[in-house]
Amino acid sequence: MNGPALVFLSAGQAGCGVADGDGPRRLAPAAARSLLAAGLADAPPNVVVCHRPSAVALLGPDAEQALDILELYAFVRPAEALVPSPRGIAAALGLPRPDTPAAEAATLRDATALLLDGLAGDRTADWPGIAQVMARGGWRWAALLPLPGDGRARRGIDALAVWRRLPQWEFEGPDDPPGDAGVTPNEARHRLAEILHAEAEPRPQQAAYASAVSAAFQPRHETGSATVVIAEAGTGTGKTLGYVAPASLWAERNGAPVWISTFTRNLQRQIDQELARLYPDERERAQRVVTRKGRENYLCLLSFEEAAATAANPANAVALGLIARWAATTRDGDMVGGDLPGWLPALLGRNRVLGLADRRGECIYSACPHYGRCFIERSVRRARRADLVIANHALVMAQAALGGIDDGRLPTRLVFDEGHHLYDAADSVFAAYLSGQETAELRRWLRGGDTARTRGRMRGLVNRYGELTDGDAEADLALHEAMRAAVALPGEGWQNRLREGRPDGPAEAFLAHVREQVYARAGDDGPYSLEADLRPAAPAMADAAVRLDAALEDLARPLQQLAQRFARKLDMEADALDSATRHRLEAAIRALGRRAEIAIPAWRGLLQTIETETPPRFVDWLTVERIDGRDVDVGARRHWIDPTVPLAGEVLSPCHGAVVTSATLTDGSGDLERDWASAEARTGAIHLETAAIRAQVSSPFDYPAQTRVLIVTDVGRDGPEQVAAAYRTLFLAAGGGALGLFTAIARLRAVQKRIVGPLAEAGIPLYAQHVDPMDPATLVDMFRFETDACLLGTDAVRDGVDVPGRSLRLVVFDRVPWSQPRHPAPGAPPGL
């Protein structure tokens, strides 16, 4: 290694270790802090740690100046998975597993040498220039890198211009319609056996499950007669590969993808990993399997280009360099749950990293100079040619409600894993929310930024569609009328104006009255969000609703006219339009239609009934959304009383076949018919023209022999002392491998504070959401990786997290996080 001698410092709950010129050894925390201060006094600082935020939490703020080996790993091995700990680094680099603090420090030393040696053998042309940009931003690792002396390094922004080096996709003709070949139960079983191979543990329940769900992959004979299979399979059945067996076979035979939808990004990643069993070759899997998420999850190359222009700012250079390295090697540009390390945004600053995604709906599509290399568009096109598309409930429902998946097409076969969450997902997607954030976002989409600070970043209609109106006076007039009408919506700083009682425009005036009515009726309940009845509405709020309704009508009209002019252009100039312009027009028509024909009419429907009654199928109320006692949004909500009605009508009925599956679809009350009626009600199957097919497979686990359920009744739950003592005793008795789940963050933190020391003395690492400076997915990865670790969390680490083997052998709930089971009558929505 070039440069000064380095000191490698490992700081963990089990103690501290150091590796320097005197060799590896254990240190007391106080000695570690002194050594850190001494090392940082050198110029430049020469102390290396693993995960700087964790080192700061354990050693104090001095650790903020240390070098972080994770940054070096992200530079040398971008887009490669890593558990951010010395043991995780050892596993990633093939080093011996360290079992003591001293050995962990030695691992940091050996890993640094391996990474630098690997970079010296990397003859690609991009990294030296990127390193130089980062060095000018103060990246201290740059002084240790083996920079070539032959002038190969690109300079300045050219070094970061990864968008110029990415491959381009090409426009393709329309796809052929999918075939109609079905999959028999025996064929599904045979495909499952091929996936599992001979070494797999035999699970008859899994084969029975694959056979049952194959019914959703039969040809459809009548319009609107979707074959829906509701399949409950106990934990351990192997549902993923069970439904993948017939789904993959159907996709191969019919030349069309099957969309697999789950509830969270974590689960999307787990399903993708599971599919390595079906497609062990990574290149083949990349072609056959595509993960699809909302646009806000992907790196926007235009945003990155704009950010790269600020690389001279030292605060931005390091983050931009590491993102450039990642962008050149990423599988799909997914920044949230994809191959961007989940711990990297916390190291670099979340806004500097995640702010590079399209989070405000400001994409200009084919007008963008990087459209041909766009990660989002590439993902859309790959999904058309894939066999399996892994999506999430919110995306599938939102796109179905808007008339298609990005390009107006709907998949004909769907699998909804974690189907017990469909009700909540539908409740969110099919609701109307007339709020400050929603209306302000529409204004930004229409007008772009209103100030010098935001004008370049937020691109409005003129940037998106201005060129498309050339030569069409009516389209140009509609465009500018829409821009003028958008002034009625909340502008930048609307939250401050509402708090100060000086609203500007019809939308802010209405929201100010909403806020006033909520506080008058709900009071100020500490830091939590507030709710109040909409009716009877205050006369001033009703008057403001009339004015806002008129303003929204003035806005919707030119948007509809603009969409109609674009549709006319698409028709009249079909022979002259190139592919890029045609696709751009189609995207514009869909985007304008979503706002003018779906979002705005839903808001107007709410406004127009404020002085009358709520329509029979809906419920209305007012909210003030708060975080830590600070207002962040204000608005009026309209939700379906039974959101499975639009779920059935917009999502399930149009497809040919669908599987809705979970381990907990029925209530388990003992009354089989009532249980199934409840499952059909909460999944929307009860609203289908054709009765759903029911399938139930028991778990292969012998729960009476393999599990114990303990209900602790002698612990006072109102104070943290007894709860913490119970957690400590249980975790120590299990020897780790325990997951502690809480319904309140404050109680989690109180327990963590009291038990982290005793567990560390016993050699049991304790990780905690809302305490450790890592995202939940990274914490789950660490818990899964460490056989004897413990993890504390809330619902983000509860729902759908898969931790196989001995890493999870005890689950402790501080309180039961689910409401009591209710058994609705057939046709009634759950929970009423």
C-alpha cells in the first residue's frame, strides 16, 4: 500500500481491536478512542474503520474523520453484495472468518490490501479519472490507490460521464399477442422437480401446491372470466418455487411474461434470489427475470449529469464518484433494494444518492438526451421480453388503474404473493387524496420549478412537450393555458404559508380551512397525525371548495385538449413520425390522461359533495399528517369502504388467470366455509363473475413437535425495565438467533439500551432498527448472515422477511401487532 502506514480499528459490541505495526490485538474502548485520536492527528488521518456511522456511535465523533473500508469496497467492487461488517467483508473476499475483535481488525487490514491489489490489476479506463475527481473532493482513499502514470485518466466531468459509456437499447416493433397453451398439474409438478433437482428435500406439499395453482395458467374461454386461484399454503411449503414452476413453463410456451407481485421491496429481492434455483446462470437470469418498480427507484441519468456538473464541490464529489462506478456495472439501475448497497446512501448522504432518482414525476421521456440508455426505459423493455417480472402490489394496481403497465399493456397472468396485503394495497391505490403534497406535485409536474433554486431540476410541460406542439396552434394554446391554470395549485413554501395563515390561491385557501377544521375538532395530540370528520363542513371551507373545484375544471380542460391534439397528431402523421416521436406522443397522452381523467376528477368528486352526503360506497375524512409534531401534509381523503371492488374490477377481472397466495389468507376459526368467505372478501374474489378456485396446503413443519408458544403474563408492560429483563433472559436462553418485534419505536429503543451490554458480554451481537445507522434491509442481511445475532425491529422487519436455518430460532413480540380476527359476512369487506 502506498502512503502512510495505516491503523485498522475494529469497534463492535463485543469489544475493540486494532491491527498496526505491532500486530493485531484487543483494546479497551478507552484505549481505542485514544488510538483513534492519535491516528487522526496525523496528516492525512490514517485510521481505517468499517461502517463509519457505527464507529461514530461506539467511539465518538472523532471516528467521523476515519477512512471507511466500505467506501473502498464500493469503489473497487461496485454493485457487489456485502454485509457491512468485518465478517461480511471476510466472506465477500474469501478471507478467514474473524471471531475476535483483534481478528476483525486484521481482516480489515488484509481486505484493504486485497482491494488495492485488485484495483491495480483493473485496466479499465474509467476508475483513475473518477478517483482524481473524488480526490479533489477530499476522498482520502485516493492517495492510496495505484493510479497509473500514463495519462489514461479522464478529466473532470468526462470521468463521471458514465451515461456516454452505457449500452443503448433500440426501438422494437409491437409484440405478438401471447399464446394460449395451458399448463397441466402434472407438467407443473415435473417443472418443480427440475428446479429442485435430486438433492432437494422432498416436500409433497410443495408439489401439491404447484399442481393446484396451475389452474390459473389455463386458456381463457370468455371475456371477463378470469380464473383466480386463492391458495393458502403454510409456512415452509415453498410457495415461491411452487408457483414459479407453472408460471415459468407458461411464459416459455406462450412468449409472454407472468407478473409476480409481492408486498415489499425486500420480498422482491428475496424472490429474485430464489429464482437462481431456476436460472443458475446469471446472464440467463438477467434475460428471463426482470424486477420492476416505480420510476422513483431508479437512477435518472439526466439528474446524474446535472449533479456531475457540481463535482467541483467537495461535498458532492465522493458521492458522485461512487455512484458513477456503480452505474457502470449495475444490473438495472435500481437504487432502492437493487444492487446499490443499502448501506451506501447512509454513508454518503441519502439526498446526495437517492435524490438522483426521478422522485417528482419530472421525466421528459424521449426528449431526454439519455433516453436510449435510460435504466427505467430499459427495464420496461426488458420486462416485455422476460419470462418472469417481479413487481409489487402498489405498482401493479396503480398501472392497472391507469390502463396499463407503462406502455398501456396489461399482463394476462398475475401471481400475488403475500396476498393478505392486497386489501391494504388496494385501499391505498384506489383512494383519492386531495392534499398539499399531491396538488403541489401536480403543479411541479406542470410548471417545473418556480424559483431559481429549483427551476433547472424540476422540468415542466414546456420542457416535456414543447417541441411536440410545433406547428399546432391549438396544442400550443392548450399547453400555455394549462401552465396558467396550474398557478391555482400550491407553490413552493405552501407549508409555511398555511402555518402562518396567509394561503396563496384556491388550493392553499381550501387546505388552510381543512387544517383549521382538523385542529378545531381533533385538538393538538402531541407529535402524532390528526384526523377529523369532513362533515358538517365549515361554511368557509365549503365556499373554498367551490372555488377550488372551478380552478381544477379550468386545469383539466386544457390538459384534455392537449392530449386530444397529440392523439390527432399521432393519427394524422403516422407515416411521417419516427419511432422516438411516436413513443413520446404515446407517453404524453397517457401521462396527461392520468392527470386530467383520473386524478383531477377524483379530487373534484370529493369537493362537489362536501355539502351533501358521501356517496354510498365511500368514506371521507380530513387529515393533518405530522412527523415529530411538525405538519408535513394537509388534506381530505376519500376511500372505498370495500377497496376490493376496484381491485376485482380493475386488476383481477381483465386478466386471464391469477394466483392469490399467502400463508394467512383464512382466519383459521375452525369454520371452513366462513374462513373461505373471509378470504374471498379480503382478496376481491367475491366480486368476480366466475367463482375463485380454492386451494389449501398445510405446512410441512410439525409445529407441535418443533415449536413452542409462550405467553408471558407476569411482566409489567408499561415500564421498560421488566420488558427489557424479559427480552434479555429469552435472548440469552436461546443463545442468539432471536428476533424481537415492537409496536412502538420508543419501547424498542428503551429495551435496546438496557440489553445491548449483557448480550455483548455473552458474545451475542444485537442489531436494532431505529438505533443502528443502517436501513432495515441491511440489518436483516446482517441478522441472516450472523447465526447467533439478535435483531430488534418494527413492522419493516416483520412482514415477509425470510430468515432460513438457525439464524432465526426465537421470535418475541412485546405486544400482539395484529387486530383481533373478524369474520365478515359474505360480500362485506373485512374489518367492518
